Amino acid sequence: MPDEISLFEAIRTQRAIRRFTTEAVTDDVISQILEAAIRAPSGTNKQPWYFLVIRDRKTKARIGELYLDGWTSVFGGLDPAGMSQPVRTGGELGRNMADVSVLIMACMDRGEVGAPAEITTGSSIYPAVQNLMLAARALGLGTVITTLPRLHEEEVKRLLGIPAHVETAALIPVGYPADGEHFGGSRRKPVDQVAFYERWGRSSG
């Protein structure tokens, strides 16, 4: 078990991890991060979230194939030599998905089948996903959020037995970071470039 870290340290050092060791993540640890996930806020407290914990190697391999097909459709036309590190390791993740200790598919009950998607739809699932990922970081686990499997939504739902009124929101691979991976160091725009006060473009001064 890693040394306890503060919430702000977890936030500051969380980053996308796409390469993992083969060390198993225990059920107890997964339970801890899922408990953190369900503490998130949700609209009118409906708590529409569901989380599929996937360990079966064949299932993970098939999800990896679907993920990689989506990755290829988005990035496959790029020159590998010119790919950024996140894009390049994203392809590696797809090819190695079966070796990731645990995959968690975050899903949301949409209620009415076929209800139109809106920008606010994710407000009741993505905070839970972020809670999950911060809790994983606090326990020394790497994660990354990806929505590429949604490009094969119906096949993913058939593969996992997800009912029609529930849709996938994100896939979160979970594992211990491989050699060369590390927490922290993510490049971000400074706050003063993205935060305004009272009116758009107005700095705090």
C-alpha cells in the first residue's frame, strides 16, 4: 500500500497511464475505488451509473481490438514518426489491452431508450469516473479514460450484455504503472490563461 497522499497531491500528480505491469489489482482495491466513484454528485441524485469490472482475458482482448480499430480510424493516417507520445502509447494500449489487470466500463442508465444526447448528459457519470481515477492514483494505480470503444457501441454492449437503456460512457484501464511511466508532470495551460473574472477575457487584476 502506498503512503497516504492528500487530495491535492492526487489531483496534481494524476496523469494518463497507458502502459502497465502484469501485477494483479485485487478485488479489495477495486472495491475501494468504486466506493469513491459512487460518492460523486449526480443530477437530482438519480445515481444513474453502473460499472462493469472486466478481468476475463478474452473479453479484454476483444475490447482491445475494438478500441484499436477506433484508434486506427482516428489516428491511423498519421505518420508514426510524427505521432505524439499520448497518441503512440494509445495504440500500444489497444494492442496490449488483454494484459491490463482490470478494465472498468463506466455506464449510464439513460432511462428512455433513444433519448437524444445533450452536452449535459455526462454530468451524472464523468464526475464519478474522475473520483474513481483520483482514488486509483491515491492507491498507486495508473488509469486512463478513453471513449474510443463507443465507436463500436452496439458490439461492446452485446459483448458485455449491457441492456438497451444503458450506454457506455468511458473505458478505464486500471493497473500498476510499467517501468518508465510516472505520476505527475502533465503539461497544463496556466490558470491565468483559462480563467476569467466577471466577464470573458477579464483577468483577476
